[in-house]
Amino acid sequence: KEEIEEIKKDLTDSINYAKRIQTAILPEENEFDKMFPKNFVVYKPKDIVSGDFYWARKFGNLHLIVCADCTGHGVPGAFMSMIGMMLLNEACVLKNILDPAKILKDIDNSLIEILQQNDDFESNKDGMDISLCLIDKDTNKMFTAGAMRPVYVYRKGRQHIIKGDRFSLGGTLVKNKIFNTREYDLRKGDLVYMFSDGYADQFGGPNKRKMKVLGLNKLLDQVSQLEISQQEKEIESFFESWKGNVSQMDDVLLIGFQY
């Protein structure tokens, strides 16, 4: 018993230290605040470290926000998230690729190469679902692209869904993936939401069932009427209430900001 407890303590200490490393490379709060002063990030790893990650970076008048959901959670998911952040930095900072669809294509190609993914049955099939928003502050235009993930915009209480493409990044199940950049004219006061699937996939409620996207949509319809400073509390409170005594199913990430 003592040996097992010692092993557990060593493993937990190791993973907790890994969390410090992962947290250190996530965007700092003031970095996001400089881009969009009215914002929030609900970030809830399932198992200390997370397979979900977010990324924010300014390129002159262009502001890039990224929300990503990697295969798995815990330690395997965290490894994938670190690779994802490295490839984002490589594509955007080193290669100066700023078209959202081209960023996704570049990461997709790099993932397949780095993880040595091929058509072999035993080949690694890990990857990630991701959404990107590139906002031009000079023209008020938002350019989005998504790999299995949408971007939501609320204007005066009305919801507009900008869909992503039906491909994940990485893996070899689909050949010749084509990603598209979509353009949207933002107005002052518009609310933008990006999220992984962890929130909607949570089981709970009176019947211990999955919330589903419909449930998340209803919640966003309600909280979008509130000041952005209140939205984070409502979203976190609703999640804990819905989950109740059910275990968290997956990593959770939900980003919101007001233009």
C-alpha cells in the first residue's frame, strides 16, 4: 500500500509540474486583454493537464485567436497540445502564414509528417479539431477557418454560426483536405464564441444525459444577453450544476470576447 501511494504521489507531482509548463505557454491574460478588453476563457482540464489549448497573437493590426481540441486528454492530450502550439508558432510567426485556411493546411501537413502518419493500420491517427479567427482592426473584418469546429457570432441577441470544414487536422483517413477561409463583417458590440466539444459532451442534468450542442446553444442564447463580465460566471456555474456528481467527461474550453 505504501509503495503504491508513493508511486501515485510521484506521478501526480510530475503531472502537476507538467501543468506549470503547459500553463506557462498559454497566452497571458493581459495579452488577450490588450487585444479585446472584454473577454473570458473557461478552461477546465479533465485530468490536471489538458488536450485543449488556446492561442492569441497580434500581427500589427491583425489579431489571431485560436481554440483547439486535441485527440485525447490528460498526458497524451497535453503532448498533442504542445505540438499544436509549436506548429501554430511555426506557421504564423516563422513562416508568416496569416490566412486561416492556409494555417490549417500547413499544420495538417506538419502533423502528418511529424507523427509519421500513413495508411498503415497501426499508424498513429492522432490529430486535432480547431477554429481560428483573424480580425483586422482596420477594416472590422473577421476571417475564420475551422477543422470540425465552428465560430459563433451574436449580434443584438441573434446567433450566426460560421461553420468549419468537415476535416480534422492530422490522420490519413481523408486525402486532399480543402480548408476554406470565411469572411465576416464585425460591428462594435458583436460577441464571438469559440469552443471545444467538451462542454456540450458533458453528461448530467436530471436524467444524467449529454448536454449536446442544442443545450449549449440555449445557454449561449441566454448568457449573450448579459455583460461579458458576468458571462464567465454563468457558464461555469451552469456547467457545475449540470455535471452534478457526474465525472467530467473531457477537457473543456470556451472562449468569448466582445468586439
